[in-house]
Amino acid sequence: MAGKTGHSIAQPQSYVLHRTVALVGMMGSGKSAIGRALAQRLDVQFLDSDAEIETAANATIAEIFERDGEPFFRDREAEVISRLLRGTPVVLSTGGGAFMSERNRKAISSQGVAVWLDADLNVLWDRVRHKDTRPLLRGPDPRGTLARIYDDRVPVYRLADLSVKTLPGYSIDQTTDRVIAALLGRPDILETVQ
């Protein structure tokens, strides 16, 4: 299509998503923000497993942790993720600990694709230190706790099907571009429409 000046105007790219994209990574890695942007660009629904759990339980994640404990929460999380993976392909943001469960990893890789949003510890701390909605960071040394969780989880996150480095200076759009580029390397997951 040509504009009034004769220059071509780029048309938005169209995509076909064949399998659900499950974004995995630490709290603060951008799973929700990137997930929303990615879903919009791919023209699919965005779902957040934590929000789905809260809706099903009629309680916040923090309340579920406090009332029922982490093992109970992890069981509900696995049930919700499994249910969401069985539906139409979507972009799914998962809680930071979801990928630690082998059953979640197997479900995601067999029915979707896991994309690790790999952010450095300092970036994560900058993003989460002013939020009080993180039950795992409530304590006398939240940065130390975050560092321990990071050290425990990164080796498991490395098992994800794809990984995308989230760089400190990158906008949501730039990081979303990187995720799309990684997904396009897997035509069984994402293809462009001409």
C-alpha cells in the first residue's frame, strides 16, 4: 500500500499460533507485560495462570499461600496450567515457581512451548523491590531471598524450549520482537501469514 508521499506503509504482520506459548521465568522478568504485548501482536488471548488461580479460589495468591500453604497452591497451579494448555493456543504467563514442577514442564513442552524470559538478578530486584504483592519476598532480607530463589531456579529455567534475554534498556515492544523472532524459528509453534 502506498501513502500520499509514495512511500510504502508497512502492514502489521499476521501470524498463526499453533501451540500455546507459556512464558516462564522469575518474578519481575516481564511475563505479564511481555505476555500482553505478545498476545496482542499474535492476535490471541492472553491468560495469566496466577489470575486464573485467584479467580477459581476466590482468593489472592498471597491469601492462598497463607491459608493453605505452598504445596496446596502448587497443586492448584498445575491443575490450572494443564486446563489452559488444553484449550485454543494462547499466550500464557505462568507464576515464577510454576516451571519448577516437573509435571508442569512436561505438560507445557508436550502441549505448548516454554519461553524463558531471562533477566539478570539486578534487573529483577529493580522491578520487584517496591511491590508488596510477592509472598515469597516478605521477610527481613527480600533481596537475599530473591537471590536464593534466582540461584535455585535458573538451572531449571534453562530447560525451557526457548529462551529470550530481557535486557535492562529494552522496551516491552523490543523484547516482544525478540520473543516473536525466537518463536518464528519454530514453525511448529508460530508462522507468518502472507
